Amino acid sequence: MGKVPLENAKEKKTEFSLVRVKSTWKRTRGTKDNMDRADCVSDAKIYESITEQGTSWTVVSPIVFTYKVTETHNLLDPCNDTLLLGQITDPQQVEDMRKSSKPLKRFIVVDQEVYKIYGSKLTEYLEANNVLYKILALPTTEENKSMDIALKIIEEVNNFSLDRRKEPIIAMGGGVCLDIVGLAASLYRRRTPYIRVPTTLLSYIDASVGAKTGVNFANCKNKLGAYVPPVAVFLDLSFIQTIPRRHISNGLAEMLKMALMKHRGLFELLEKHGLMLLDTKFQTDKSIDGHNRLQAASRATRLAITTMLEELAPNLWEDDLNRLVDFGHLISPALEMKVLPSLLHESGLLTEEEKQRIISCMVGLELPVWHEGFTMELIQKSLQDRLKHSGGLFRMPLPVGLGQADIFNDTSYETLHRAYEKWRDELSISHCTSSIRSVKL
């Protein structure tokens, strides 16, 4: 048998800081004299450990990403240079670029359905601002969300010859488009900056403001991907006016989930104004009523984005698996919201009145409260998959009232089954017999 190393074997540990002197980095013990002579001190550290067995080095190198999420209006108005310069944080640099006679260069990937609507306006915008550009319109659907389409983007970017530090790739479309372009940008030359312009309500408040990128692989959703945020996100609600009504409902569902988890005020806003936001597609006019709509639309989107950023910013790489933003995604994003009110009531987390308010709000937002595909078999299978990917725990985020939430690992099968039966008995009947108005397209 080999020797067992002694726990108290002599070990020499040293912490080094990294300082830049002239054009080279050097490690230093971190004395004040050494720091004073340095041009720059890195946040990185090197920890050296010397034992009888040899030397090891532990590198701690903090990675900081800075990105802007900016609300704007009339993004494609030639007089608005946000799309071209909005990612730059130095005001003097912005002024210098505005005065420069050198044309800007941009590569834009646009969902092909978005291009049909806004292609001519985008082209006019780029030409009015003297931009050298390439527009790549692609069918960015869930079925096409693959490595092949990401590689096609990379190949086109390579042919266009971007300056990867100064000329960000621009993605315009829904969440699928933003995910694909983000992955392509993260792969090209190890990380090329990119900008997100969401054109659906769901991507406006969800996919656009986070760091995740990805494509589907091996019949699994987003199996390939990276955590690389955009340098900027530009939000313009006017894009929302051209999407189908049911897509507005999808976005409102995401708002409702964040409201239930984190913000009672947002829930009450959706309760009161949700149908109006759905009817008007978050658009306004110059009338008094239009001003009221603007206030409701702006407050709803800002609260949704703020609550989302609160959860994403401290956990951008998802090192912490206890994530409130997983609410509604444990079993099936398309089905889970329907049974949750019954589960929360059955678990004693919501009163009967709160449960009914949630269901009524869902109906008002034209969200289905029943689906025959939601079975106990689906629930069991999904929770088993959850255990595999979440460190052996369910990590089930659930509201403990309107606008408050916690993570639960002890929700029993019996509780789930009772909730499922209650949901099925109450809502499957009402779904078939009620006169809930049909969804307008």
C-alpha cells in the first residue's frame, strides 16, 4: 500500500496579487510599496501551495460582464442612433463617433418574419446613417434552432470581416433568434460582442435581458450553449404591435409568473389592466386614454424586467441552482402554470381567495387553465428529470402568497396528486362548459 499523506504535513501557502508595471504583469506579495509602483492592480489572485509532494497554483480570476438594457422609442428612426451607438458607455467616444466621417459597419441577423415587416425600414435606417451593412434574414424557429444555423451565421460573419471589438453583431427577433445569434457571437473568435433587439413581448422581458445563449441538440432543448450576455439590449415596445394576440398572452404569462413570485403590485396591475394591455398590444396614442395606457404598459414591462434582473444579475452563470425564475419550468412551461394554483392552495401556500384571483387573472389574460396533456405521468417523469439536473433535489420555486416565494424540496407525491385531482375536477369541467371568450388572433 502507498503512503497515506499526513494531514499536518508541512505546507507553505502564499497569496500573490497581480500588478502591471509598464507592459508586463508580475505577481507580488501585495505590499503597499509594490502596489504604489504598479500601473494597474488586477482583481485576480494566485495562491501558491508548496508541499513535499510538489507545488500547486490556484487561480482566482473574477470575470465581470457589463451590459446595458435600454428602453427607447422609434429605434429604427434614422434620427435615433441608439441601435448604432447605444452600447457605448463613454460619452466622449459617442461624440467622437458621431463626428467621424468613417462609416460604421454592422452585421444584422433578423428573423425572416420580422424582416418581412421591418426589412425595408431597417435598410432605410442603415443607409441614412451611412452604415456598411449585411442583413441576414433566417427562419429562427424552435424547429430550426440548431448548430447548423449558428454555424451559418458564423460563416457569414467571417465573410463580412467584422472588427470584433468595435463592431457588434445585432440580433433582431424573438427569443429563439436572440439565443442562436448569442451563441454564434460567443463562438466566433472566442467572444464577439452582440446586441439584442427583442421583437416579441416574451423575449422583451425574458430572453433579452439575461446571459444565456443556446441551440437544441440531441432532441434536447438548449443542450448546447454558453453564458455570454450581450453588450446591450435595446427595448422598443412598438415592435410588439405586429405580433399575434396569442403571443402577447405568452408574454403576459411570463409577467404573471414573475408577479406571483416577486411583486404583488405587478400582479394587481395585471389583474386590473391585463386585458387592456392585451387588447392594445402595449401601444398608446396621444389621447388622455392613451396616456393612461402608456403608464400601465411602461410600469408593467419595467416591473417585469426589474424583477427578472434582480434574479439574474447575482446568478448569471446559474451557479446557485435555487432559482426563482425556474417557476413554471419544472414540468413543462406550456402546461405547468395551469395546475399551479391548485398545487399552491393544496399545499397551504395560498388562500382560496388568492387561488381564485390567480385563475381569474389567467382567464383575463386569455391563458388556458386546462390542458388534457397534463397528466400525473408527465408530472412524475418531469420531477425525476428535475432530480437528475438539480443536484438530487426538486428545488421547486413556489409562491407563499401573492408576490412572495420560496424554494421547496419536500413537496410530497401525495400533495401533488391531490392538487392534480382538484385541478382536474374543478377546471376541466369549467373549461368545457364556461363561456370564456375565444382568443382573437
